[in-house]
Amino acid sequence: MHLSDHAGRYLQFAAGEVSANAIKVVHPALRIELRTALFKSEQTKNCAESAPQSVELEGRTELVRLIVKPMKSDDVARGFYLVLFETMDAAPATAQGPTAAEHVAVAQEPDDEIQFLKKRLSSTIEEYEAANEKLKAFNEELQAMNEELRSASEELETKKEELQSVNEELVTVNHGLKSSVEELSCTNVDLNTLMASTDIGTIFLDRQLRIQRFTPSAQQVFNLIPADMGRPLADITNKLAYEGFIADAEKVLEKLTTIEREIRVGDESWLLTRIAPYRAAEERVAGVVATFIDITRRKNAESDLQKELAKQLEGQLHRFNTIMTAVPDFVYEINSEGRFTYASQSLLDLWQIPKEDAMGKSFAELDYPPELAGKLDRQVQQVIATRRVLKDETPYTSASGTREYEYIFFPLLSENGDVESVAGVTRDITERKQTEQALRESEARFRAMFEQASVGIVQIGDGGRIVAANKGFCEFIEVDEHDLRQMSVGDVTHPEDLPRERELTRRLSAGEIPEYTLEKRYLRPDGSILWGTMTATFVRGSSGESLYTLAIVQAIGDRKRAEEQLRVSEERFRQFAENSADVFWIVDARTQRFEYVNPVYEKMWGEPRAKVMQDSDHWLELVHPKDQEMAKEAMPKVLVGETAVVEYRIIRPSDGQTRWIRDTGFPIWNDQGEIYRVAGVAQDVTDDKKRTEKLRMTEERFRLLVEGAREYAMFLLDVDNTITYWNAGAERVFGWKAEEAIGRNGELIFTPEDRANEEEEKEVATAKAEGCATDRRWHLRKDGSRVWVDGVMRRLDHANGDIRGFAKIARDATELRKSEDQLREANEQLERRVHQRTQELQAMNESLEAEMTQRQNLEREVLQATEHERARISQDLHDSICQELTATAFLLKSQSKSLATENSPAAAALTEAAEMVNANAGATRDLARGLHPLELGPSGLVAALRELAARTNESVTCRCDCPRSLRIQDASTAVNLYRIAQEAVNNALRHAHANEIVICVERERDEIVMSVCDDGTRPPRSRRSKGLGTQMMKYRASVSSGTLTVESKRGKGTKVECRVPLKP
């Protein structure tokens, strides 16, 4: 089963048939020892050793000891034996005295005798094996002779089986063709049913645009009738409101693209026409297929939707005009030529002209002063040129007088970004101007009082109304004084601080307190909150009446923001540290003790934080001993201002796992530029280490796989079909080196004709759409030669599903292609030879059928002659021998009567002889009757079988189960069945010694089945199958085109059954 390196030198393989028998191939000097050791090991189930044997190997003598060891039951090689050949060193010759030499000689004598006996035993075994081989050779010769005789007897059967196999193959092929025709018929019926039932009109056209097939729905578009099959579609009239249908079909055939159009049919119907290439087998374009889908409902729905949108737009325009009428500001639109295209009703009222007279006119044409009109025109052109908003103020005199107006111009852009027109809004600011003038006067009065104050000063009147405020407060609150006068204290105070301020104001007004100081929040108009300290006092008149409250406000927002930022920062740090997946730590730079460690430390290090907080060096005890020095060196670097990143291993005490930690430490500086703290982040990078190692191994395996598969060309392409990777196999197959191929287009390896047909683009498109594209074609090598490539291109995607590029794997299949061509040619030759052989076999079959017919006719003639001869013999027996025996019996009886008185013993002998002659005469009549039954016409078989059963019933029990209505028109078939039954009954009587015999004849479908059953015992099958009677029964059944079977079961008798087909 297996040889080690040096075991072969102890084996010798003889010429002739190779043998794996260890006893035969081992060195002759070791055969007996190996056989003995194997037997001993098998008997003891233990290791067996042989005595050292001298073996001649390579011209020198060696002492070899055999060790045989059986494999144990728990070993994978159980049932086998391990044979060891151990070479032993010969004992060194020493100069001993005579006594030692005598001992050696004495000890050597038994060994020599044992060696002699072993040699005698070995020669005896070899002689026995040689004799056994001669007997085997003689037996093989006898078997060969037997096989020759058997092959000669089976030659005719072989020819018959060959003819039957050819006939079966023809029937199988015919059945396959019939199944294909039926499947094609069903497919055709399904296609016709689908085309008749679909509402989508479809027309199939060939490359000359001739009609090949159409659905009934297509007749609603084209005036088609069944007789139009094969006519050009251009000759058929249609209902399409489009003249370019034939041109579209020709364009589809030219560019192999799909064209869709929406075409009107009549006044109210619409169709979606789709013309696409019709691809037959092997992607061959056989024409075009045009489909017509009714989209009238969709078009009507789109029309209704457009009407509804127009109605909604009209309503929105009405609402817009209504709103513009109610708005006091003037809204208008001016085109690029400076003419009005829209004006709100308020502007038309100012001009006191109707809308029709104002549209399309410029500022000058609307009686604007020339200077103002020129200014406005220039500003409109400026907005168009710069695309920027423009604001300005101007006085304008109308019928209602001169007033101040503020206006704004802004561009209106189209979808492509061009300025289509300029929109404008004008507002009457006369009242605002007047108010601003009043405010300026008021500010002038109080400026002297407030301008020196560095804090905000506010005058608060009754109800908390703000009477005045200086610049400091206005800047603080970011509200001008005019607006503040319209506000109260509650408008600028945070709602949560307002109740407390009102309570203090009440106490101040009641005289309970002279003043109060309050830190509160102020509200700016933009919703932002400011902190300020307000000191309020009550100002009274000379008579003690309440004049106002004077409040001095000092901003403390910076302090509050600093406090809030500190609080938020601390909260953010806490949330970050508490929810971080990494360990965050802070160490005091002076004491080097931990000030903070987040809770993740307990999960990552596997121990409570309290230990490291109490003992700052405790974390180092968990570091792997080999990494402790590296971990210690990180802290000194950080203390001198460096950022240290170190990776080390820890042994987690909770589960004993070894985890990789990446620890990043960095210094924290104070305002004086000193390092007062050291912080750091520790990350568990064990999984990253594993992934990195796995990725490295994967990349290494990929590199070894790709670079090692030199029989396969592998290269990568990006989405632009540019080569980005080229392996050594590709260099071997195509000839280009990697530096020559990388960066070039993938069409580099395609032949000129494939490039002209854009095969590389089709391959890329197929791989992009289906994920994979096969590539079996001739490609071009660098030296200009061609190579047949069997390859595949696969699409490569990113993790998000976007396409990344393509991978192509190919192998040089030129020799395979040549072999396929040779195989195809050989297959064609074989098909021709099979065709010729089939014709020869058909001729031989016809000849054999003729010979078999002739043989059957000859056999029938032989049987007929046999029956005639049997009838003649029966007639002779009945007419001559039976009559003579009867006469002899009468003579003997008469002589017996005449001698009865004279010699009674002689008379008794004559009487006995007369009885024997009568018995022989009866037997002769039975024989004659058996040779030729009385009648074997259409109904004679049943009568003859009943007579046979009746005669047999005289010696053993025999019955005949035959229907009286059974008729057999062929007399020869009836005779053969009778003879078979007669032979079966005789065999049951002579050989089986049966006690009961049953003859049964019945009709099963188109066959006559006759069976003869007995309960006797049969001779061995070998004697029974070679008997002449059995052969004659089979012969008669074969002549009648029937079959004969003989079934014999131990203890259940024998059944002979013959099946013969009925002849009309």
C-alpha cells in the first residue's frame, strides 16, 4: 500500500504481470521470514520480529531483520501491517582463543541447518507456486476454448441484438423528433393564443421590413389581413399621424437601438410605438418588432391635469392680484428695455391711469421728471448687468403732492440663469422720515446727558414703558432708541426674570427700598439672551410726585458666557468621557497621579478604576512583560511637550485574554506655557490587529494565487476600460509586459475585425448589465500572432453597490481549439461512417429478416413433414402392427384352449402371453393415437388436450382446465401447442414422478397462454435445460412466434408456460 524511501531496495519485481503481493516481490531470502512474521503478528495481534537474515544487496552481504507491527483499532490505518527492514551491523571479528572459535562453530551448526531447511522450504514453495501457475494457465486455456465455443454459438444472437439496438436507436430518435415536434406545436399554439389575446398590437418584420407575423390588435393600426404575410409594411396603409415609421424601423436595423414615440391615431386616440431589434438564435438580428400600446387614457389624464393646473394658476393669479391691490406698497416689473410689464393697482392709482395705458411704457413716457427717469433707467440696467439687488430713496411729486419714497430693484432670472426682467417694490416713507426727524431732535436733547455714560441708562415710565435709553443700552440690547420707546421693560426682559423685577419695582415705588440691584436676562429682537446687572432707583419731582425710574445697566454677558462655557465644557467632557468606547485618562504632571479615568477602563482592563486611582503605577503591572519598557518610555516624552503614541499588550485579569492597546498621550498647557496636566486616549485595537493581519494574509494569498497561476491571464480594468493590473500569466499569453499593458485600453488584445465590430464594448456592456460576460474568441498577441482564448469578464462593485471596474480571467485554449476542430471533423467523419454502417446494417437486417423468414418457413415445413411422418407411422402402427398383435392374441388364446386339457401349464403360459400381446396392442394403439390425434381443427385442440388428460389420468391425477369456446384457426399452431403439452406431460411422468398434473389453456388479450403444472421433483437445471424434449418444446414455440418458460421451485413442482400470439 505504501513504500518509504529506502524500502524499495529489498523488493524485486519480476518481468511480466506486475504484482502487488508483498510475499512475491520481497527479496527471496526474506520471503519465509516475512510470511512467518506476518502469520505470528496476525495470531498474537502484537509486534513480531524475525531472526537476522543474510541478504545479498548490490554486491555486498547485509544482515536484515524484519519487524511486523499491526495497526491498532484506533488508528486510521487499522487492518494493515507495518513492515520494517532493519539493517544490523555485523559483529567485529576479535582475536579470541580456540575455545571461543569452537563455541562459535558449535553455535553456527544449528543456524546452518535451519538456513538449509528454510532454503529447502523456499524451493518447495516456489515449485508449488510454479505448478499452481501451470494449472492456472491450463485452466485459462480451457476457459478460452470454452469462450470461443460460446462466442461462436452467440454470434447469431449478437447480430440480432445489434439489429435490435439499431432499431431501438431509430425508434428513440423518432420519439425525440416526435417530442420536439409536439413541443414546438405547443409553443406555437401558446404563442398564437398569446398574440390573439393580448391588447398590445405587435408586428414582426424581417430585415427587408416584410411582415412575418402580427397580432389581431395590430389590425387596429395597420389595415392588415392574413394575406399580407410577406408583403413590405410600407405597402400597407395605416392610421398613424406620423410619416417616419418606416424610417425609424430602418434606423433600428442600422443602429440596433430601440426607438419609442407617442403618435396620435385619429382625433382622440394616442399610441406608444416601440421599435426594437428582433434577435433570433445566437444573437442574430433577424429583423425588427414593433409594438403599439394604447396610451389614450394617460394622455387624457395629462390633458385633464394640465387644465386643472391652468385653472389653479388662474386662481392663484387672481389671489395674487387681490393681495397686490390691498398692499399699500407699489409692486411692478420692468423688462430689459426699461418698459413696465406689470404694475400693482396701488401704483396705477398713484399714476391715475388705467393698466392698459401704463403697460409697455418707460419712466419718461409716464411723465417722470427727466433726471429721475434717467436715473431709474440707469439703475434698472445696472441691476440687469450686475444681477445684484439695488436700494435707493427719491422724492416724487404726484397729484397728491410730494412725498418721500424708498424703492428696491432685484433681478428675475430664467431657468438658464439669464436676467429676464427686473422686479421693483416702492414704499411711501414720508411718515417714517418725519418720525426719524423727531427722534433726531430728541436724541439731541438727551445726548449731553447720556453721551458720557459707559454703561446703559434707561428711563422707565409708568407701566414699565421705556421713555429713553442711551447709546450704551441701545448697543447692549441692539435696538435703537426710537424702537425702545415703543417697548416696555417686559418686552426686553426674560419671562422668568420678570416677576422678580416687578416685585422689586413695586417695593421701590412704595418706598420700601431706596434702590435695588438685579442680575437678569435681556432679550434682543433676534431672540438672543444677554445677561446684565441692573441698578434701579426712583426719581421724584420737587413735590414728591413720581417722575420715572432710572435704571443703570451693566453688561455681564462675557462673565456669564465664560461661566456657561465652562459648565458646558465640563458637561461635554463628562458625556464624551462617560460614553466613549475608549479609555480617557488625565494625570497630574507634577505628582504623576491619575486625576480622572472614565468607566471604560473597567471593561477594557478588566478591573475597577479605584485600583489605578489609588496606585498610579498599577496599570503598568497588567502590561505584557515584553512591552513594559516601551510603555514606560512614553510618559517622559509627553512631559517634555511631545505627543506619544505607543502600542502594547495587556493581560486582562478578568478573563486572561491578551489585548492590544494603542495609547496616545499629549500635554496640556496652562496660561503661563507650563505643562500642568497630561491626558491621553487608550484604544483597544485587538480587532484591528486581527483584521490587518487577516487582510495581509488575504493579500498575500491573492498575490500568490494570481502570480502563481501562470497558465491563466488575469488583469483588471477600470470603468473606462483602461488596464490597471496585468499579471505574469497575461504576459505569457498575450506577450505584453505589465509596464507596457497598464494604462492602455482593453481593446489592446482584440483583433482588428473585433474592434471594427466593437466587440470589446459589447463585452463590457454585457458584464456591466449582467455581472458576467464570456469571452471565447481569437485574440491578438504582441507579435501579431493570434491566440484562441477561453475567458470570462466579471463586474467588480464597491461596498455600496457602485461599479468599480472589471476583472478578466482567460487561458490559452489554442491547442484545445485545434483539438475541438479535429474532434468536430472526426465527429463528422464518424457520423458519415455511422450513416454508412447504418445503411449496411439495414441491408443486413433485411437480409437477416429474409433468412429468418426462410428459416421459419423451413422449420414449418420440417414440422409439417414431421407431423405427416408421425401420421404415417401412426397409421402403420394401427393398421399393421396392432392388427397382427390382435391376431396373435386370438391365436394364442385358441391354442391355450386346445391345450387346456392336455397340458395345463402350457395353456396357462399361452394365456399369459395372449394377455401380454393384448396389452402391447393397447399400448401400440395409444402410441398411434398420441402420434396423431383424432382432430385438430379450430376446436380440436381442446378435445385433444382433454383426451390427453384422460389417458394420463389412468396412471396419475391429471385434469384439463380449458374453455370449450376456445378456437384456434391456425392448425399448425394448434398442433405445436398439443405437442408441447404432450412433451410436458411425458416429462412430468418420466422425470418428475408427479402425483398431479394440470393442463390449462386460456386467452389473454391477443395471446393464447397454455400451462402445464405438476407437483413432482425435477432433475438439476443443467440436465433439464439441455434435454431434447425441452429444446423441442422451445423450438415449436419459436416456430409459432411464441415464447416458452420453464419454472421449477423446490417443493412446489414445475410450471411449463407457452405464450403464442393469435393469428387473424
